[in-house]
Amino acid sequence: MNTAALTPKQVANRNRRVGLMAGAMAVAMLGMGFAAVPFYRWFCAATGFNGTTMRATLAEAAKIKAGGGTISIRFDANVDRGMGWEFKPENNVDTVEYGARDMAFFSAKNLTNAAITGTASFNVEPGNVGKYFKKIQCFCFTQQTLAPHEAVRMPVIFYVDPAILKDPDARDIEEITLSYTFHVVPQSQLPASRIPASPIPASAISANSPAQIPAKPLDRVAAAR
């Protein structure tokens, strides 16, 4: 269009329309970006994509028949820089039977003089085994608050689905790495009424007996300093 034939008012109107269209497109793209985040999380949780582990109930786990061999599980623990926590697995490697429920413990300690709430992100490597790694209970399912200098033991109960043995891309894998990273939950994201859960005595749980873990998500136990 020949802009020389337009009056100043017409040019201003045209520029306004272009600006409104550009703004609407930007808002739409921003909305799509925010919508993509929960969709991506849902997709990973539903499919095990990108090393995202799956969740299973006790009833579902009870239907799985153990057997077919064993696989090595390596545990990895990390914290955000400057978080002020010490976080590590109690055992670096464990060997489990396919389909058998196993329990691993991680220990965490708040090294600071202030209460800190953390949340753990997680994944497994290789990434294509995520859909076969099933967690029944895990400290990563909820936020964890540690009082100043508090130390806790936190269990995760899991099994490796024997269906992995039927997957030509995964059946020859000999070791899976389960990795956690704790991140600080900002105070602005904490409910005003949040009260740290009281841990249960260490004597109430046995590292060798998954059946002693309560069915409700009790994700940690107290440890002596």
C-alpha cells in the first residue's frame, strides 16, 4: 500500500491496529508457554519421558511377580549451591531383583541456624528406563522442612518393573542411576500455616523391612545428630 496516499490519521490507525495484533500474538504465545510447562510435567509423569520415574501404589506393587534376574541401582544426591544442607545416600549402590520392592535411605542435615524447606527433583539414567522405575513412597513426593541443625533419614521404596526385560532398548541395561537434587522452597511459596511435620523415632523403621513403612506418605524419620 502506498503510504503517501494516507492521511496522518489513517497512518496512526493502521499502526495502532498492527500494534494491537502484535500485542495479542505476544500474549497468546506467553499463555501457550505457561500452559506447556504443566503439560510437559504431566507428559513426563505419564510416560517416563526424559528419565522421569513413575509412581505406583502398594496394591499395584503387590501384583508384580519378582524374578528374571537382578539389576544394579546407583544413588546420586545433590543440593542447590548455597542451600545449606548436607544430603547424601546411605549406600551408593544396591542390587535388586526385578519386580521386588526395595528401600533405600538418604540422609539430610540442615547446617544452618534457620529452618529451611526443600523440594527434591529427580530422574533416572539412562532416560529410557524411567517408565520401568516405580516409586511406591518417596520423600520427593512432598516438601521437606528441616529445623536448624536437624538431621533426618528419608526413605524411598521402589521396584524395577520386570517389563523392562521385554524392551529391546532397555533389557540389556545393567545399572540404573537414581538421582535427586534438593532445591530451596522460597518463603513466598510456603503456606502461612505450614508447620514442619514431626519426625518419628528412628527405632520405628527398619532399613531391611519395607513392610514397616506406613502406607501413608511419611517421608522421613529422625536421626541422631
